[in-house]
Amino acid sequence: MTKRWKQRPPGSTWGDWGDDDELGRINLLTPEKVLQGVHEVEAGISFCLSLPLDYPGGTALNQRRRPPVVAPTEDMKGNPGTFYNVHMSEMDEGGPRFIDVWADDVVTLSLQYSTQWDALAHVGAEFDADGDGVEEAVYYNGYRAGVDLVGPKPDAAGDGGQHLSFAHHLGLEHMAFTGVQGRGVLIDLAHHLGHDWRGVDLTTLKEIMGADHVVVEPGDMLLLHTGFATEVLKWNRQPDPVKIHAMCTYLDAKDESLLQWISDSQISALVADNYAVEGMTGRDRDVSRHSLLPIHHLCLFRLGVPLGEMWYLHELATWLREHNRSRFLLTAPPLRMPGVVGSPLTPVATV
């Protein structure tokens, strides 16, 4: 029995790393796993695995997530939006003594707009963690909505304002502190399946892994190259609002055997260059009580496996194929920003 739950979801990892664990399977990135990643470095070549963070452009992919806005900070006299190409001699009231010219800026950024990590705090579920027959809104390892993850509330003064949301637990700062470094393994779906919009079940996934001699072991970070981010980059921040929702491959979350494989594989992280790893396929005709996004539910809520989305894998996938390889050293910490449920990042693969 842990401090926050009396029963855990079937097949989950809740409590496996302690009552207060906030990392999930990132715990599998042990020193031995880091060394396995280091041993994959043979050529000393590094690849940036991030899109420019102002891609895909616009709000066609998600109306709630807007492109970043960059602006100068205020100057030292409090004038907003002016501290750019500032001649310090003009700021010195005692006379033009300084030769420096300075610039500072600030960005307003939707943390899950582009290349990102989803935190374990991104998706929870209604689940009877107390064992009393009543479902509560809980997240990984039993952390509670409204207690451990506090959403916006009306201002106490009654003026209609909002207090800020904050993840007191399961925020990405804990993952960032580990360094998120270890062995990455890439499966090149795009090479075998092209850019058609289709789900990939376990049978197809294993066929591709067999053809390319890909082996996934416990603690590996698994990356899926679908070609989605490559197509997004071609649009130069002006994505086709229809095609962007129906192109390239995705994991078929309706395949129960695939979900079981993800669980059994003991991967430490699951990453794709597409929008959600699994398919956003439109209206759900299943009338039973279930998850909207089964892989998000499995990974973030049950297993504690962070999800990476919209990574850019084109050059890495090309190099690996040319050299008959699938493994590399992956370094991918999110921003060490306390209390966030998603974060942009610039992951680096070294081969």
C-alpha cells in the first residue's frame, strides 16, 4: 500500500520505484544504460532531432497551441519591448562612456507546439485508486488532480481573475534533472511504408524490425520515423490544414497486442516524429467506457513512459540506414521548468 492509492491499474508500474516516484520508466536510464548508449558512438557525428520551434506554423494542427511570439524585453527605464540594439552609451546619463550594444528578448511559447516531451502529468484518468468504489481523477502513481496538480481557480478576491495552474508533482523538471541520456533505437517506418496515412499494428512493426534487424531491449528509448515532421518542414510554416491531419503512419492503438508489446518491452520512452505517436483518427464509434488515446493512457498514466512528439528524424534515419545501424546515444532533457506538463526540447543523437 502506498500513500496515495490502495489499488493500482492492472499492468501498471505504480509504486515499482517507490511511493513518491515521479519518473516512471525514466528510472530505467541507469548508468549502465547510459554506457550502452555511449558504446554506440563510433563516428562522433551528432544530429539535431528538433524542428525549429516555430513549426508547424499557424494553428491548423491544434487550435489551442499557438506559434511562439518573440519580442524585446523592456529597457532599463521600463519602456516595454525596446531592449534591442541598445547603445549603452545612450543609457548612461553621466556621458557616453560605454561601447557596448545590447539585446535581450522574451518569448511567449505554447510548450507543446512543436518538438516536445509529454510529461506524466499530461494525461491522467478517472480511476478508483482508493478502492472504495468511487473513481477519482488521478495521474501516474496516484497523484491527485486538484491536490498534486492544481488547475486554474477563480481569484479569491472575486474579481474574476484566475490563479495559475501548476503541477506540484510529475512536472518535467524531475525528468530534466536526470539528463535523459541513454541508448536510442530507431524504427524506420517511412522507409518501408511511405507517407500514406495508416495505422501500424504489432505484426507490421515486427516485420519492419525483423527486416532491419532492429532489437529493442529494456531501458531503450524507442524512436519511430514516419516522415511526418519532414513533410511539415517542407511547408515552411504554412501547413496544408487538411493534409496535416491525414498523412504518414502512426501506431494503431486499437491493436491490443501492440499495447501489450509496449508494456512488455520495458522501453524507457516512446518517441515519434508525428503529432501524437498514435492516430488521431476522428470520431470514435466505441460506445464503451475507454480512453480517447489508448497509448497516451497506457504510457503516461499506467506505465510512466514519457511520450515524445514532433521530433525531427530525417537526417538521423538516413544516416543510420546508410550504415546499417539502428542504435545511437540519445541526449534529450526537457526544459528544467518546474510544474509544466509539456516541454519543448532540442534532442541530440550521436552515432
